[in-house]
Amino acid sequence: MVDDLKEIERFHFRLSEAPMDPLSDLLSLLKPVNYMSAGFDAGGDWAIDFPDQQGTIKSAAVVVGSCWVSVTGVAKPVQLHAGDCFVLPRGQTFQLASEPGLKPILAETVFSGAENGGIIQLNGGGGTFIVSSRFSVSEQQIGILLSLLPHIVHIRNGTEHTPLRWLVEQMMEELRSPTAGTVLVLQHLAHMILLQALRRNLGQGGVGLLSALADKNVSTALIAMHQNPARSWTVQELGELTGMSRSAFAQRFKETVGTAPIDYLTRWRMLLAGDRLLQSDEPISAIAFSLGYESESAFSTAFKRVMGRSPRRNGLHHVHN
């Protein structure tokens, strides 16, 4: 028994010491907090407009039936079938409907008074059943962070998505038969569904972090930059790390991530800095040096260029004497 406990302690120590990957880093900075998980049971023809989504991430899964989701910034509506999941990482407005082209009603007229863990019924239900969750995210750096994610993550039903399907089924059971601890269980399930959906989208095309992490060469460079952001990386060094020429690596990186390697590194440094300015009392100079800047002024110039504000603006940091 003592040996088992020691092994568990060693496992947790190794886990806590293990470096995080870029997707985990991103979600850690976004700090998604689940504040609503609910079921939606609709019948007949229906369409709902969700107008105000800023500062949130929406995830949902179709359990029964089918529907369409239309997202601002996405050219065509996406049809969802039973077993499909979707995530809207960027907080765009969207519509859910039984068929495209129907005149929508505002979400607040359907979901007003809805409680976390409840099931909302529309038109008597019985046609489409959806479980969904909404997350609030850190607003200080949301624009830059969410630009690394796609407009919509659509996961089609398939045997390879067994863990995701199990999580959705568990959420459905909790919603239908709430009991002691249901709210907390829903919160944990919602986070796991969000993470699994993002993981399942790796390599599904498009430009951004999820596509880049599925590319072995680009992913190697991203992990290196995330694990050692203070290092004065050059494109040549990153290319050599991935076994590619400088020019080939630079082109591949920009095609998959959407920005040049050193621009990405600078952006990541500023995101880390922004989080530390909010969460700690470290002097700006200490943060600057820890992220590879030789002077506070050089750091402040880079921070203002990327983040659009001074690191001292709006009381983001205490001035140290």
C-alpha cells in the first residue's frame, strides 16, 4: 500500500513537471470557465439567433435528430447530424435552425430563465436534442488568442470519436436525471468535451494552431518556442530543428499557422507577459528579461505593438520603485 502511494506521488510529480504543449498553453491563458450547460429539445420548424457571443466559447453536440448552424464569418451553413459536435471558439454570432432560411427568434426568448443543468423545450420537442455548454474566457488577450483557432470546429460522428461520444452521453444523462453533484459533474464534462473536440480537429485543414499542431515539422518548432520563449530563436535554427531548410520551413510555418515564425514567437511572448502582468506583482523589467528582452523599453515597445496598449495601461501592473 505504501509503495502504491509512493508510485502515485511520483506519477503526479512527473505530470506536474512535464512541459505543456501549445494547445494546453493556449487554453491555460484563455482560462475557459464553464458557466452554463443545458439540453435543448426542439420539434417542428425552428430557428434561433444567438446575437451576443463576445468573450465566450460555445460547444454543442447533437444527440438526436439534425440541424444547421450558420456562423458569422463562415460562408455556408453547416449541417449537423446525430453524433456530430461543434465548437465556436471565437465568440461569433450564430444561428441554429431545423432548416436554413427560416426566420429566427432571439435566443433570449427561448432560454430566458434557463438554469444550469436544465433542459429547454421548443415546439413540444421530440425532433432534435442538443447538449451544449458555454464558457467565458479571459478578455484581456482574447482577440489574439482566439485568432489562433478556427471559426468553427465541426466533428462528424465516427467510431474514432468514442471518448467524445461517451462524454456527450454522460452529459445527456446528467441533464435528464440530475442528482447530487450534477452541476459540478457538468462543469467537468463540459471542459473535457471542449478539449476533446479541439484535439479531434487537429489536421482537419485550414490555417491556425490546430492545423499547425498536426504538422510534424511545424509542431516541433511550436513546441520548442513554447518551451523556451526567452531564447533568441532564428528562422534558421528552427528550420534546422525540424530538418528543413530555412526558406522551406518559413513557408510551411506561415501556410499552416498564418504568420511568420518570429512574429508568432513575439506574439506568444506578449501573451505570456500579459498574463503575468495581470496575475502577478513582478516588475516589468523582470518579465522583460525572462522573455528574452535586454531592456524594459524594448519589451514595452514590442508589447504595445502586439497588444495595442502599454504594459502599464489601465493599471495592469503596479509600478515598482
